[in-house]
Amino acid sequence: MALITERPPVLLAVFAHPDDETFRCGGLLALLAGRGVQVNVLTATRGEAGSCGEPQLCNAEELAEMRERELQCACDVLGIEPPIFLDYSDGKLGEVDEEEAAARIKAVTRELRPQVLLTWPADGLSGHPDHQAVSRWTSRVFEEMANEVEAPIALYHLAVPRSVANALGLTELHAIADKEISLTVDVMPVWKQKQDAICCHRTQTSGSPILAASEEKQRIFFGEEHFRRACAREGNDFLFA
């Protein structure tokens, strides 16, 4: 991944919940931060509709605050900027006015001036409605900023190649053909960093089947991260060589 740009490289990752940033792309974020990229995470909710952990680590009223702390912990471990929250209701992003949400993401994008946006694919990878909503909003921002001087150059989606899904029996994920993967990142150099960031999300780790799998399977799923370059325009996209 070349990092030669006309201005400092910046990546803005737009997700729905705390932990989205770590499980599928924490390694990339840590690697980029280690190479001098300013990495920001914009999170639409505080994850208050999620699990309180097993055994329970908090009550439902405390979960939003706890998950905020967990996300801040993960960002610190990954070496990226403190998180930005939109404070929408977890589980209800499909009800949010899309124009309003896109405008708020656009305001953050204009402030940070990222060359690269990263988010969920249109299908949310797992079909999660919140993931799908965030994907729509971010795609809209990329399209609507097309004529701006410092518009993002590329939009990337998280992805799981079909070969990985088949090897692990991940039938619930919307995997894509291996040939559609634009970027595969070996994150083993930051393996411990990523694992430590996952551990920050203590309330959510018990709900992840892959964390209960063998170390071999975890390394297949977490040791490489995959992305599809969904949209791009002329310019220097530091992720794409």
C-alpha cells in the first residue's frame, strides 16, 4: 500500500456499531495508523441494543456508555483517532431520514478530508439492516461530493471472499467471488494488536461464534482482511496499488 499523496493520507471508516471497526478491518486500520495515515471511525450508534455480555457485565441502561468505552479502548489499541458518534438509535437506522444522515456524514467528511471512505457493502455483509443503512448513507455521500475539490477518491467495502466463507462454513455471510476482491491485507504483523482490540469489546465477544472456534480457524478469518473497491475517481488512492 503506497502512501505517497499530495496531502497527508486520511481514511474515514463509517460503521453502525462499536466493534464493527475491529472484527473485520481492525488489522488494516492498525497497519495504516502505523504507517502515518490518520484513521478516523465514525459510528452511527452506541450499540445499546446489543448484548450485555455472558456473564452479564452491565445492565441494559448502562450498555451504551459501556460500549462507548469499549470502542474508545479499541481505537486506542489500534492506534487510531478517538471515535466520532452520530448518536442514532441502535437497531433503528433504517428509520432515519437518509438525507439528514448523509448530510451529517458529509459534514464530517468535509472536516477530515479523507481520500478513502470505508464502510459495509450494500447487503451489510450479514444482511443487518443497520449495516445496510450506513452503507447507503456513505455511498450517497461519495456520489454527492463528486464535484467538490477535496472529495474522497475511493470508497471501499468490507468483504469476505467465497473461498474463506466456504472453508469456515460461514453460510450466513454474503460472501463475494474471490475475483471481486480488490485488496487483501495480511494482518499477522499486527495480530496481537487486533486481538487486544477485539478483547476491548468485552460485552460482544461471547456472541461471536468465530471466537469460540479453533485458533486455526480464527487465523483464517481474522488473519487476512478483504475489501472491494466499490467506487473510485481520478486521483491517488493510497490503498490501491
